[in-house]
Amino acid sequence: MIVKKTFAYSILALFAVILMVPAASSAGETRIISHDGIEGWKCETKSSVGCNGINKFPITVIKSNDDGQPAPSLYISGDPGRSTPACAAKTITSDWYIEKVELSFDIKSTKTSYVNPLTIIDGKSKQVDVENWTWSSGSHTKSITHPDNDVIVQLCHKDTSSTTNNIQVYYDNIKITTTEVDPAYVAVQEEAERQAEQETADAEKAADAAEKAAKAAEEKANEDERKAEADEARADAADRSTLAVERSAEAAERAMLAAERAMEYAQKALEYAQDELSFQEQAADARELALEAMKKADEARERADAAEDAIDLYQQEKAREDAEDAADTAERYADQVQLISLGIPSSFAQSDGSTSPVPGQGGGCLIATATFGSEMAPQVQFLREIRDNTVLQTESGTIFMTGFNQFYYSFSPTVADYERENPAFKEAVKLTLTPLLTSLTLLQYVDIDSESEMLGYGIGVILLNIGMYFVAPAILIMKIRKRI
């Protein structure tokens, strides 16, 4: 609505300008004047010797019949010195504004590699193309950027040599015309433009005022809506308060379980590292991470207690968020400890005879971590998020991960170790994992809210990977064999 008003105001201002400016065809705002071409010229030069000086060839400007023309021509002669023009100058004066000057002439001049005739209008020079001492024609047109009442026209020759020469040039049939504009017309135009600008500014101010009023009304409506939402939020506060306390307690319990798991894996790593000096530093890191996980578990418990004691809903929600953050951090530390322990060969075999992590508790993406160089790599984080936030959120997904972990951790430590030892093999694994990562991104764009959906999408992704890794290569091989 505001844009429409501004546009309307601008159109009205434009119409006002059109109505106030007289039509060019009837107001007589411009005229073309012809000026005398032979009279009124005077000698002008910036040479140190000046006009009519005492040097060998003084600079002079006279009317002469020596060129053989029936009427006298304008004759310019003398030596102005190196790179300095000698000119005949004439000032065109008018009580109107001069917008354009047109000059035409015939010329006969000395022409060498260092002598050139030229014309100058309002300070703008133009070289005249002539043959040596032969009558030629020339012209020069100059538009005046800022209309003025006085314009200087100059007919010149220029000597670029350092020797003394008597340069001579004849200008004949000199025609000067000016295109001029009526100052009253210019004043009307300027006043119309000023009024148009003022009306546009007034329209913009009106539009700004209307916009501010609309914004104030919108803010008032938003404020009323916020008050209504606040009333609804207060009605729901009691239920949310109870839920915040319960979820805080659950987060604290989850953090404690993760810390205990981290401590268990760290202990196993320490037991094996007793006899393997090269892995003692890794085992110490695992122990340190496990202690950090315990600290986070204690922090989660404190936040859960704070949520239970808090009266204000915001404080309860903040405590719940802090408890869940602490639980997430404790689980991350547990995963890191598990990765360290799995990175120490035979650590589980020598501790309790097991070759895989505890079923159903996640575990580290060993091959992906070795492939992409860090557990914090985006690809590894993506696999962990798909596992924890999508697959393990359903019972069928948990059952699948339990069976998959038993199979995966039977060979993944060996593959990861070989990747670290063989960079070429590592690059090959990275290339192999790319289709899998691409297919798993599909799970980010679907909502899985039931067991049936998990089964459907899970089977679809599995079939897609079977097609990419087995069926497509098999078909390609068969086609190649047929052509051979």
C-alpha cells in the first residue's frame, strides 16, 4: 500500500513538471545565430615573445589579400616558439545562453612534420588536416557543457620545432554559428525541476509517515498477539514444568550410564596398555576422557536437582537443557574412549575375550574415522547422527544395530589399522564410502515416526546400496564381456 502511494505521488509530480515546462516547438526557447567571420579577431598567444614582439618573426594577425582570394583572408604569421600556438581569437557574446558553437572555414597553411594548424573552441582544441600550402576545408563543433554568455573561438598554428621559423596560415570563408537558449526558458526549467523535487520529497515524507503509522499498527497487533500467547503459555506452564523435571532426571541417568561405560572402556585400555608402552599415552587419554565424562555426569545430576528445586519455568527449562547438554557430552566422551580402546589392537580380546562393543550402545565409526582422519570430521559426525537420532530411535533400528555391530566390529579394527598404514588403501576406502554416505542423506529428508516407516526406509536404503555396490557393477561387467 505504501509503495502504491509513493508511486502515485511521483506520477503527480512528473505531470506537474510537464505542465510547467513550455513546449519547445512554440515557446521559442532556442535560436541559431550567425556571426561575422572576418571581423573582430585579435592576436593571442602564450608565447614568451608575445604578439607583435621584437623577435625575428613577430606574431601578427591581419586581414590580407596576398593569398589570391577576392576578399581579404585572415592571415596569421610569426614564430611563437616551440610547442606554443599563435592564434587569432574572437569572443562570441550573447544575451542568451550559448549551448553549441559550429565553425567552418577554408585554410591554406604551412604543413610539415613539426608545423600544424589547429582550432580551439572554449578551450577544446582540434587539429586541422591540411596539405602543405594548398587550400583545404575544415570544421570544428563544440557543445558547451555549462551554458554561458561568452565563448572564445581561436584560429591557430603551432610550431613544435626548436628552430626559428616564420609560420604562415590563411583562414578564409570563416563561418561561425551558435545555438543559443533563452535564459527565461532555462529559469522556468530549473524552477519546474525544483518544484518537482520538492513535491517528490513531500510525497516521500507522506509515504514515510504512512509507513510509520502502518508499522505502529502492526506492532500493536503483534503486542496483542504476544499477550494472548503469553496467557496460553502460562496455562501450559505447569505441564511443561513437570516434564522438564522428568527429562532432567532422565538426562542425568543417561549421563551416568555413559560415564560408567567410558570408565569401563578406559579401564580395559589401561589393562592392555600395561604391557604395550606405545599405547600407554592413548590409554591415559582414555582415562582422562572417562574422568571428564564422570564430571559431566555429576553436572547433569546437579542440573536435574536444580530443575526439581526451581520454581520459575524458564529456570527449569534452562536446567533441563544444561542436564541434556551434559549428558550428550558424557556420551560423546564415552564414544571417544571406546574409539581409543578399539584403536589398541586386541584390547577387548585380552580383557574379556569380546571382539565388539556392548550391543545396542552405539559404538565408534572406526573405518570412517580412519578414512576421514578425525572423529570430528563432518562425514563421521553425519554417520553418528543418522545412527543415534534416526536408527536407534526405533526398536527395529536398535535390533538392526545390535546385529550390525557384532558383524562390523569383527573386522573394522583391522581395516582401520590397515588404512592408517596404507594411504592408497585409505583413499580407495574413501571412494567406496561415498555412495553409502550419499544414500544415507535420504534419511535426513523423511520423517520416521513408526516402526513400519523405519523398516520401509531402512530396507529401501539397503536395497539401494545393494544396487549401487553389486547389481550395477555386475550388469556393467556382463555388458563389457559381451562386447569383448
